[in-house]
Amino acid sequence: MKLKIHFILSMMIFGTVGIFVRYIDLPSSEIALLRGFIGSLFLLGITIVTKQKISLPNIKKNFLVLLLSSFALAINWMLLFKAYKYTTIANASLSYYFSPVFVIVMSPFVLKEKLSLKKVICISIAVLGMFLIVQNRVNGVAQYNHLLGICYGIAAAIFYATLMLTNKFIKDMSGLETTLVQLLLSTIMLIPYVFIADRVSLFHITGISIVCIITLGVIHTGLGFYLFFNGMKGLKAQSIAALSYIDPITALFVSFIVFGENMSVIQIIGAILLLGSTFISETVKNYKVG
């Protein structure tokens, strides 16, 4: 039960990322860089305190895959943080949660897995749900560009799906060890982009932005991932898939409570179709086509 609580807490933590990103007055690339840097330091501290070994030979053996997955992680964060800036947290979170659909679509090509009839139907329903969400943009708030924000969220979902599929090729490394290396590599990758492509404002942030970026790094990255991997140890795959939906549900709830972001009836229907179809896809028995 303790491990299940850890996993649930990690999902609730991940579901509140959007709130803190909203209050950080930095470009998305710089937020991603600081999140990766602070989070990796936190996880490195945990591995030292808990005396968990980091295998350099295994890192070397998986280095190319780790490099690709770290690149996907860095781009994923940048796009997701842009989504939070351009649209509601609800819209960004729901479009981001389209990632299981991309995993299903890409699996036959990457992992040579056959599509089941159930998954084909679930993909179709999820696409319909996403269409309803995109078509019904809420509130018409002036500073929002909902369509652009949703597009950023969907693009982030593509890179998250790439991360998930790439991770399946990593051998002989624990989840915590893999995440630590990916955070470090993604941070290193973001440094030249931040200093060359973006106007660097890292050293000029003050007040609430500092508090939020530290919270994002320590709580939402370091502690969140620690609880996530610790909780996974005592859960079956279907329980993990089911409990993962606490993340988007938390995001929808806090976006309403904190920012008063309402969803139209059509959007709610779209959200139910999207989340419901991906839930069924991951938790109900498959029936293979052919």
C-alpha cells in the first residue's frame, strides 16, 4: 500500500507542473534547462544517500540510446512548457496525453508489435476526442492562442512517445539510474541552445519565478521521479496504467481551482473520449488483428 501511495503522489505532483510553469517568467528552453539541472542534482543526491550504484559500463553500452532519449526529453519539455504558456492547462494536459496514441501508432514500426483491433478502435476514438477538444476552444482569453498551444502539446506528446519507445531499448539499467543520466544529458544538450538561440535571462529572475523553478526542479522532477520509480516496484503493469490517469485528472482539477479555467461541454466529452479510450487501450485485454 505504501508503494501505491508513492506512485499516486508522483502522479499528483506531475499533474501540478503547469501551475508552476505559468508563474516562471522565463522562456521554455530555460525552464527545461533549470528543471533538468536541479532535478538531476536531487536524484544524484538520492543515489548517494541510498547507496545505489551507477554502472558506467552499462551507461557506455546504452549511450547512443540514452543520447536519443535525452534529446527527446529535452524537446518534449520545451514544447510542453510552451503549450502551458499559450493555452489553458486543461488543453495542454489533454493534448499532451495524446502520447499513448502515438506510442500505439509507432509501436508496429519501432517494436514490430502488431496492432490489435481494440487498439485501432481506441485510436479512432482518441482522435475524435482530440478533435472535439481542438474545435471547442474555451473562454477566448486574449493572451491565449489555444490552437497553437494545443499544437505544442501534441508535438510534445510525439517526443514523449519517442522517449517511451526509445527507453525500451535500454538494457540493464534501473528506471532511476536511466532518468538521472537522461536528465544530465538533456541539461547538457540544452546549454548551447539556451546561450546561443535564446536570449539568456537565467541570471535576472527574481521573486516567485525563483521559488517556482526550485519547486519544479526539486519537487516535480527530483522527488516526483523518485516516488514514481519507487512506487512502480510494487505495482502491476495494469495498475500503473490505471493510476497514471491521476496525472491529467489532477491537471484538469487544479486548472479549474487555481485559474478558474472552465471547459465547454463538448470539450468535456472530448476529454472523456480521449482519456477513456487510452485507458481501455492500456488496461483491457488485447485481441490481435489477423
